[in-house]
Amino acid sequence: MTMKTYDPAATCPKCGGTDVSALWQDRDVARGYQWDPMPVEEHLRRRCQRCAYEWPEAPLDATEAAQ
């Protein structure tokens, strides 16, 4: 599975909003989401504060195998 690596300057891919939050999630929490591709390892859950769209990004310390 390939996820984009965390970008602190990310904008929302749906509405272009710039107020984007990040929340670290471990692998057990990741199993509860319906994203495609599904992040099965730890990830950062990004959320646009304007339109509420959410997407996963790989942490900066993620290994190549996990990304």
C-alpha cells in the first residue's frame, strides 16, 4: 500500500482548504476506517476543517515497507 508522506503544508484535495489538522493513529484504530487504500499500519489522519474531508498520510518516520 502506498500513502503520501505527511506534508505539514498540505491543502485539502477536495476543496483546497488550508486549515488541515493531523492526528496520529495506531494500527488498531486504522482498521476502523473505510479509506481506499486502507492504512493498515500507523498513519496520520488528516482532516480539512472547512469541508470535513479526511485522508491518511504516512508518518515521517514510517519505513518504506509500511508506505
